[in-house]
Amino acid sequence: MPRSPSGVHVTGWGAYAPSLKLTNAHLEQMVDTNDEWIVTRTGIRERRIAGPDETTASMAAVAGLRAIATAGLQPDDIDLIIVGTLTPDYPMPSTAALVKGAIGNKRAAAFDLGAACSGFIYGYATAHAYVAAGMAKNVLVIGAETLSRATDFTDRGTCLLFGDAAGAVVLSASDEPGGTMGIEMTTEPSGAYLIWLPAGGAARPSCDATLEAREHYMKMKGSETFKMAVRTLGSTSQASLAKAGLELEDIDLVVPHQANIRIIEGLAKSLGFPMERVFVNVDCYGNTSAASVPLALSEAVASGRVKQGDKLLLVAFGSGLTSGAITFEWTADPANAARADGIGPESVKIAPGYLEPVNPFPPALEWVRSGAASPAAAQPPTRRESHNA
């Protein structure tokens, strides 16, 4: 049997989702679609949208603080903070640095990690390595996204899919049995441009041409992505199980990246695994990229789907093309989540920059935020508010 990594446990967990909901009924008034079409092809009924005062860092900080409290720790007990995201507040400083300040940690190292929808899994694997090597005792791993800021709400191929949220876990050193058992990560660059955000980087810096071509929004080739996702999610899952020395029948619950229901069902079918033992919440949140797996894990625990001694498989797939899977034994008491009661957005504060603030909320959704009956009924945004139209 392969030697399993030991001594690294999930001790805390937490999530945060904005209150504003973007429903299929809203999208019916924006693009050529309808509720039945969306639900049949994606399984999504609504997604959450960050408000004007919410960012990747602020949501990550709330989820992170909840995870720390659930673990029974204080912020300064955290030695390292890793944030997986493709929508950082800024190219620099790192979102993780802002999170550190927002939660009141004085001693941790902090950095961002870019693996798109696999970002949380890659972050977990990195954190595991730090703890297993003795370089850290407690690591905060966060997946957080404000994908609404990078979504083209005139593009039916993408605007139906994505939402905003954050999720987090604390990984801790422990002498108790259980914990992380098998980790697998892959990258297949032949599909690098199946899902991408073309402009804003060093290859295509922001300019009038990139703005006019709407290159600052996500682009995706859906059918090709679907095929590679199902195949890669299955093979990565099997590799993680093999490293753990387990079989599929040993797994109590699979928590996959919530891309869409057809990919999740395709994964279950390819593995021969019953959907009854696969956690799904894509209907409520859509695809939240790096936030997807930790958000789903937190909800699975809250709903009673996870108990001490259960063996779980976390698996994700994202741009790059990246994939990753974690097999581990759950050892924490689900009731510990009550320790995070009362922690919310008011519990954290992101340090502002020195430039005049702007409203980052998508103008295309201002009518939803204002409660208008339709886009036409909404007041037009001011000049300052319309910068990301």
C-alpha cells in the first residue's frame, strides 16, 4: 500500500456568499435564454453577486475568520495564509496580504496562488506541504472570487455560469490518526486557452483596443472544456485515491468543483459513483471558481452530510488546464462550526488604498441591485459608476 501523508488535518472551515442574488429570471431579461434552458444545461438557478463594498479580499477575510474560529484558534495562531483566486483585488499587493490585515494577524506569511477553479485544491496541497515539512503548524487556505467583475453580461455562454463567494479551511499539524491521505495535481497546457481572460496582463496590457474588444472578460469554449473536464476530473480523482490506498467504495462523499451539473453528473458516471454520495450546490451559487470546493465543503458539513471518520474526496478542474484532488479523513467535530456564529462582514476591514474609491459593481446588474423590474426601468449609472460597463 502506498505510504499516506499523515499528521495534517482540516481543523476549521468557513464560507461567505454575498446576499444579492442574480436569478435565471433576471438573466432572461438580459440575454436570449430562459430558466428551463439554463437549468437543463447547467443546473444553476441563481448565483450571488458581490455588492459595491465587497471584494475578493473582504469575502475571503470573512470566510477565513470563520474557519479560524471554527478551529478554536485566534488569528495570530495562523502561520501562513494562502489565497487561491483569479480575481484578486489588485495585481499587487496580494489579496492574501489584505486578508492578513483584515483578520488582525500579525505574524503569518501570506501569498496568492493562481490555478483558477483548481486554486483551492492547489492551495490545500501547498499548505499540506508546509505543515508536513514542519514549516507551519496552522495554515489558512482560502478560495475566493468576484467573478462578476470579469463576466460579460452580454455573453450568454459565460454570464449564466459564474458567481461570487469565498470558502476557507484551516490545516493543522496533529498526531491523531486521519487527515490528508492522497494528493494529486495536474496541468495540461494544450487546453490553456479553452478558458481564459485575455487582457490585463503583460501579453495584452490594457488599452483602448482591448477595452473595445471586451477582452477584460472571461472567454470560454464550452464543449471542448466539458469533454476535458469530465475526463480529467475522473483520472485525477483515481490518482488521488490510489495515493491514499483507497477504492471509490471507501469514499463517503465526493465534493467536486461546482462547474455545472452536467460535468458533475459526467464525473459520477465516469467513476461509477452514485450521485447520492456527491455533494451539489451549484443550483444556488453557480460556478464560483476557486471558492467552489471550500464553499461546498462548508455547506456539506452544515447540512449533516459529513461526520467524524468519513473519508472525503475533493476534486476540481480549471483554466490552465489545471486539476487537483485531495483524499482525506474528516476528523473535526461538525458542531465546532457554532464557534463562528456572529462573524460577518462587519468583523473585518480591508485597508483602503490612497486613490479615490470607485464603485466596482457591474453597471449591467445595477437594476438588479436597485430592485427595478427590468434593465430599462433602472436609473443609468453615473460616470464614476460606469467604468466597467
